[in-house]
Amino acid sequence: MKKYRYLFIALLLTFTTSFWGCDKLLDDIELRHSLSAEEAARTAKGSDAILSGALLAVRSTFRNPGISVYKACGTDIVRDGTNLSDEPASGMPGMNSYNGSFAANSTQVLSIWDTYYSGITFANTAINGLVSSGSVDDLDPEIKDKLGQAYTMRAYLYLELVRRFGNIPIIAAADLDQGPVFEAEQRQESEVYDLIISDLETAVPLMFTRSEIGDRGVLIPSKGLANLLLAEAALDRGLYEKAATAAEAVITDPSYSLQPLDGIFGLDGGKSGEENNTEIIFSIGFTSDIPDEVQWTSQHFMPLYDRVNGVARTMEAGGRPWSRLSPSDYYWTLFDEADGRLEAWHKTHWVFDDPEALPDGRSIGDRVEREDLEAQFGDDPIRLRYADPTTFKYYEDNTYGRTTAQAEGWRNIILFRYSHAYIAAAEAYFGQGNTGQAMTYLNVLRERAYGNVTGNFSSITLEDIVEEQARELGHEGHRWAFLKRNDLLVERVRMHNPAAAPNIESKHVRWPIPLEFIDQTGSTQNTGY
């Protein structure tokens, strides 16, 4: 079959390893230059170096302020922030509104495509180097774990791509200096999912648990991550029994436990403290020890609260605001006051704290109310949103030296949490018709949220799962795929995302395949683009 060398953004191996830990630069940078990639893969340090390329692909999306929270865009629980239009129209504005700027020539879509495929190249190299060295059964446990990590990262990257783009190429192994080799023939979604599920089922018995990995386990792909990805891929394909089994393997993994609500997204104790809590399955690491290696998520959901007279910009209030995205009105209707997640994971209001700019009749500590905004801004619909409530899941204080002048930060990016497995298990059992077991798993999360059984379900429908998924995992990047696989994306976005409602169509359950790839390979564009 004819193959094409396609545009590749080289990921050099002279990189830092802050996602593995906060120690130092790799001390074997020269390994890649003195050995072939296949030979390097057969050593623990060499396979780490190559695997880091796959992790860098995921990490780089969070280092790009134009796409860092793209996975939160385009759902029913999010709306445009007041300043989303400051971003390029073909990026997150288009991804959230599905307007005409969201097209095949989007440089942001191309960046995601290129970056994930480059990560797959690194994973392929690690896999091929390790499996070609002899029987997998004869490998040392540490090397087996590296192989499992490579399969898991390849599966994760393909899962991200197939969910967004549908029929995509599967790339062959290639020299790391050359980049991906694409087959011109696109594969059916089912073929890509077959590879994803096979990779994950191969990975699970090879891998260490998070507990076995030790202190850095939250930053390294583990057995728990592989099982949760397997549950997600199986749910996408309607393989509910397989999904339930995989989700329950995570639930019963003693590496994890549900944590108090106010500590899950906290920073107390730093990288070895709350950022390493046992509810986290996998995070992408950042560290202020390498100050130029920043992530750009901390500010995106923060409204321009400091434009309100009498409200100062402080780290306690939210740090530097950016206001690219905001929780939708619908999202707030999902919580009642007894649900502890409302207060623990959100900034529900602002207070007056700046005596030099305090409006007449207001005192320090008073809540900012609608009438305060109207008195200052009149009926301006944009500025009336400057004190909107928001999620605090991405919030970063000054623990790592972040200041009120900085939008960027160094907190880790939580990709998957233990509670996700309970949502996945509920969805899987509901799909099998076992509503009782599905309800049991949802009620575990609700008992934590309410502190008792008063919020427990006595019966459930699909709508209960849809709403509980939003409450528990909202704005963590999982909503889009969840709505898509349940055939709810178009319907719910039309109902609850004001910018997207007039624009979203059935074609938008797939993203446009990048035009540059189409032009170079003659591949088939997704319908409607």
C-alpha cells in the first residue's frame, strides 16, 4: 500500500521530565544518539525516554493557551466566557460554538492532530523495540511495565483521535527523526477501536498498579489507567459487559480511594501532598522548578471579577482572570444546596474586598449582587457576567509561586480520577439493563457529596446518569465523548449552550480532518466539511 511521509512536528528527546517527577533532566540524553530507538527501548531508561515522547504529546496541548481546555468545549455544561473571542476564531471559539470558523483549515485542529500522531510514533517505537527483543514473558517486570505503558499511551492517543475525527489512519512504526508514516487508506472507526481495546487488554497484565509504582505513581501510566481507558473504549462501542468488568477492576484496585471533596483538587502539601492524593489515577505533571515549562489551564474559567468596583485581584479570589469559558446556566441547575460539590469545587460568589474602590453603601465582606453589577455596568450583557460563578477545578493559588500577574501556572493536570470509574460502571450496568447495580455505584458518589444517604437515588433513568456525570466530572474534559456516545451531543448542546445552539448539526459529532492531511494524502473528509 502506498504510504506518505506526512508533516511532523519533531519532538526532540532533549526534554525535561517534569511529568515523571520533579527531579532533574534525563541523565541519558545521549542514549538516543548512541543507540537505535529499538535498542534504546530495551533498557529501562531508554524506554522511559521514548515513552516520554508520547507523554509530551498529551502535555503539549496544555502548554498551548489556544487549545489548553479544548476538551471542555462544545458541550451542554459550558458556554462562551466573556473573552473567548480574544482567541483565534478557528480554535476554541469555533470548537465551542460550531460556527463556520470551525473548519478543516483550522491550525488548532491541525496542531492537535499532528501532536497526537507524533506521540503515537513514540509509543510505536517503544512497543516495536520491546516486542522484537524476544518473548514478552521473558522480560524483566520493569520492562514489561514500560511495554504496558507504551500500549496504554498509544491507546489513549488513538482514543482521543478516533472520538474526534472518526475514520482515521493507523500509522506504521517509523524512525523518530522522520515522524509518522500514514497509510493513505483511512480505517473504519471499528478497526481503530479494535486496536485500542487490544492494546489495553494487552497492557493490563503487564503493568504495575499505582501503589506498586510508588511516590510518582500519579504521573506514570498504571494498571488503573489502562483499565479505565478500556472501560471508556468499551462504552463507546456498546460493549457494556467488558466496560463493567474494566471499571470494576479500577474500583477494586486498593491503590485508590475516594477523598474528601475539598482535597481532590487542592494544592496543600504540593506535588507530594494533595496533588498526589489517592483519588487521582493519572495526571500530567508540571513543576515550577522548570519555570518556562508552564501550563495554561488555571485562568480559562476565571471571569473578569477584578473589573467590578470594590473587588480586588488577589490569589485568594482567583488570580489573574481570562474568561475563555464559563459553566452554562444549565450546569448550575444540577446542584442543590446540600450537594457538597457545589461549594467544594466552585467559586459561587465574589465579595467586596477593596476599600479604595468600594461602592457607596457596600461594606467589606458583602457579596457582590446583580444590582451591584447593574449599577456599574447598566444592561451590558457581557460585563454583567464579570462576577459569574465558576468552576475551581483548574484554580491555582501561589503554592508554586504563581502571582496575580500570571495567567499560566504549574499545577498538574488531572486527566482521570477514581470517581470516574464509578460513573463508567453505572453507565455500563445501565446499558446491560441492570439499573440496580448502576444505581449502587452512583449512590457511592452521592453519599460522599451529601455526607449521608439523603441524596441517594431510589431508582434511576439514563437522565440521572447524564446529570450525575456532569456533577461529578464536569469541566474535566470527559463530557463531549460521553454525550456523543449516548447520542445526546447535538440535542443537549442545542438546549444549553447558547453560542452553539444555532450552529450545531449532526456532522459535528465528528471534527473536520485537517485539510493539510487531506491535500497531501487524498484521504476522505468527514461529511459536511
